[in-house]
Amino acid sequence: MRGRRSPAVRHRATGFSLLESVVTVALMGVCAGLLLERLAYYQEAAEKTVMELEVNKLKLALQVHIGDLIARNQALDYGQIARENPVLWLDQPPVGYRGEFPGDASADLPKGSWYFDRSRTELVYLLDQDRNFRSKSEGRARVRWHVKTVRALPAGDGTAIGLRLVPAEPYSWF
């Protein structure tokens, strides 16, 4: 009698047992958690990259602005240029630019916004993802940029010889 089982062998139901189902769900939960963690990391890294790209565009726009003034034979007032809103040197403002404000507007603006603080003459970016961001400033996570006057060497007369767009305070992001 081939193909027939003896009555002593019990037929086991096919499919997952409760224990197998619990283990499968737990493993899927761990994998989903790891995936979400990596996704958050890469979103923050992308935000940092976009911010740095915008700052590099602003640095280039500063050089073009000074070159344009020189080409038109206009006097270079480095102090005046350093007080200007750097966004005005661009053809298009950065995505999320909210405009100029007379002071700190970080409490009123959404995350991921840029704005120009006229009282401090600083361009400010409010971070959206800030898990890996460190700064000395208190409150909301932000990066502040200003145009700094570069002076002649101490042996010289100390007059301005150029401008640079630099962070207003040190920070580390990643």
C-alpha cells in the first residue's frame, strides 16, 4: 500500500503556527524600523546638501556682484555690500525664502525657511531635520550667514580688500 499513511501517523495542518507568525512580524518590524532610521538620515543629509548648494550659489553671486561693480567702474564700498541682503544677488531666491525681517523671525517661520535678518545683517536658514546638528546657539536649530570684510595684512593699512560669506557662528552638521 503505497501512498497511504499508517493510522499511527497524524496529519499536521499546513501553514504558519502562532509562534512562526509572531517571529515573522517581529522581524518585519525590526526591518521597518531600520529602514525608517536610514530614511531619516538620508533626508537630513539631503537637506544639508541643498543648504550648502544654496550657500555656494550665494558665494559665487557675491563674486559676480563685485566683478560687475568693478566692470562698471563703480566705487566698491565693502561696508555697504556687507550689509546687503545676499539673496538680492541671485536671479531667483532659494526655495523657502520668506523675505527680509527687522529682527529674529525664527519663531514665526516654518522649518526649512530662509530669511534675512536686517538688524544683524544675516541670512538665516531654519533647519527642518536637525538630529545630527550641533551649534552653540540656544533655541531653534538654524544656521546664520553674514558677509565678512576681509582686511589687509597687519603690516598694511588695514583697509578692506575683499568680502567673504561665512557662518556667523560655528556649527557642525554630521
